[in-house]
Amino acid sequence: MSTKETLIKSLKEKKARIGILGLGYVGLPLAVVFAEAGFHVTGIDPDSRKVDSLNQGISYIPDVMTESIERIVKSGHLIATTDFSVLKDLDAVSICVPTPLRKTGDPDMSFIISATDELAKYMHKGMVIVLESTTYPGTTRELLLPKLGAEHGLAIGEDWFLAFSPERVDPGREDWTTINTPKVMGGITTACGEVATAWYEGAIQTVHHVSSAEAAEMAKLLENTFRMINIGLVNELAIMCERLGVDVWEVIDAAATKPFGFMKFTPGPGLGGHCIPIDPLYLSWKMKSFNYNARFIELASEINTNMPRYVVSRVLDAMNDRGKTLKGSKVLVLGAAYKPDIDDVRESPALDVIGLLQKKGAEVEYHDPYIPHIHHEYDGWQMDSVKDMLKAVREADAVVIVTNHKGYDYEAIVKEAKFVFDSRNATRKVAGVGDKVVRL
């Protein structure tokens, strides 16, 4: 049999040894899904704390149950290590490392480059590599392909196989998880796509095969660019409605009654998370090399990036209307996570809202039941979540709802607060709020 046929047979029989490079929000759920499907999985991460936790059967990610980790570690289907040399014994490796933006707005490819460099040291015949990290179109072919295989004299599509399959993790979801969210798979060659698809079909319910790695890379960026632009649209609508004296939430709910041709998006204090604020800018950056300006992306990014500043300006105006200055006032920010009911602060607008309030002279505290401590990487400040939330609400001159956690008792918050600015329409079901609550 050919190398391709041998590898596919080994993958289908689940005899192939699997490796996951990067054990974060993407890599760990993927490792668990493969292990629970019967593969023997080795998780590789330079963070010894993660490795030690997993080998003790303990999860550090809310979406992954400790019971699941304990079960697959005990069965021998998952082990974790900081030692990259184990790659020499693996047949199939998925790269799940971060791809942030630099402060300048350029893609930070250092994690992908570092992972690829380590992998290149241990490449051997009969390997299949899948990149899951979201990136610009062309990364798999232009960055990974030259680094892998060439030094070992391996022919792509014959001796080894390379593909791209974008992660689709949405932290906190219980309806769509790694196992049942369809996976897009695109190979560098047709044979690459076939091998990678055969691998993932052994654990993922639906794998959608596309013609190339570039098509898969572009599909991921389309998904998040679509969301980013539509969020930018409703954020601008919120600004326009405020000028017109119209309730933006009522307008959106009314439009959403149309059973076709409309998809509901809601405004907020800004974008957060590992995808929507970042991924479209990868595409915008790439298109600059083709002398093309991605105008929709740039405009939506400008609007969304400005939302924390807009929220603070609205709080300042509302305080003035109540005869109070923001400078010297006590402000409590509710919620630091970028979305409800998770412990993830990556790119969270709460960090910008807090920083801007501080720059206006406010004495700022925050509360988040999921996040006991936060810090701002660039501005250098840090703070701990207040222990007694309702006590802090009573003491604050203004309460700003940034993250609408389901566990908050909004009726009690409104009752105890002097003034609430609600950027998420979280208080919509609280009756008789009068002028105590101002909504975005």
C-alpha cells in the first residue's frame, strides 16, 4: 500500500498516534474529542501548569469537564507533556496555538512559527499535519509547507500530508460543541485533504471537505467578518437611534419579527474574544499586499473599536444630567468577560471601559463571578473583583453593565443602585426602572 493508504487505514482503525500542539480553548476540547473517540492522544504544551493539571485528571477550561479528563487519562487515551520530542513518534498532529494581533494591527505569527519549527525537527514519513489556528489565506501553503518536510526530503501529498481546518470553538455553548460543530477541511493537495478528512471523521460528526487550504482559511474569515460587520452595523444603529431619540432595542426586536431576510444582531460596548475582533483584520492585512482596501472590514472595526469610548461618553452625559461629575465618582463595572457566563477576558471591552473611566477620573471597581482578577496588558493597571457585589452596587454613584451574566439579579441591582447604565439591555425585564436606568 501507498503511504497515503497505510495512514488512512491506521487512522480509520484508530491505531494512529495523535498529537495536539497547544492545549488551550481550542486544543484541549479537540484532544478530548479524539481521545473519547478511541484515539491515543498526546497533548503538547510549553505551559507545565496545564500539563501537570491534565496528567492529574483536572481540567482548567470550563467547557471541558474534569470528569472527562479524569476518565480519558485513567484509560491511557490522553497524556500531556512539555517535551516536543514526542512528535517523532506521532502520526497525526493538529496545531492549535494562538494567533493574536500585534499592537500595530499586524498578525502575530510567532506562535505558529514556533510550533512549526519544533514540529519540523521531528517530521517523518507518514505524518498528517492540520493547522487549526485562525490566520490569513495562504498561511498553510506559504508558511508551514516550506518549513515541514523539505529538510527531510519528504514529498507533500505522497510522503506526508498537510491541511487547514479552522477552529469553531464558541466558549460557553452547550448546544454546539467540538464534536457536533461541522468542521471545514482543506488540503494542500487532494491527497492531503483526503487523509486529513479521514482522520477527523473518526471523531467529528460532520467534516466538510473543500478544494484547498486557502478555501478553508477564507471560509473561517468569512464567518467572523460577517459577524463583525453586522455587529458594527447595529452598533452604529445604536448611535443613530440615540441621536434620534429612538429605542434601538425596540427597533431591533421589531425588525426581527420578519421571518425572512433579516438576522438579529445586537449592539454592545465593543467586541471581545479570540475571533471576531481579530480574524477579519487578518484578511484586511493580507489584502493590503494586493493593493486592495477592505473597506467594510476597516469601517466596521473603527465603529466597534470606538464603542467602549462611546459607552463612557454616554455614562458621562447621564451623570451630568443627574448633577454629578464622572471625575471623583465611584463607578462599578459589572462583568469583565467578553461574553456572558465564561471566564475569558481576551479582547474584552470591559478592560477598555474600565481604563477609560479611570482616565476620566472615576474611582472604578468591578465585579465578575467568573473572573477574580484582571489586568490591562498595555496600561499596566490591575484590580480584583469586589467580594460583595450588592454592597458595591449601593456604594457606587454609577453601575455600568458591560457583561450580562445570567447569574446576576438585575432586579436587585436596579433596586439598590443610584444609577445604572446598561450596555447589554440586561435590565429589559425589570419593571418600573424609570430614569434610574439608561440603556445603550
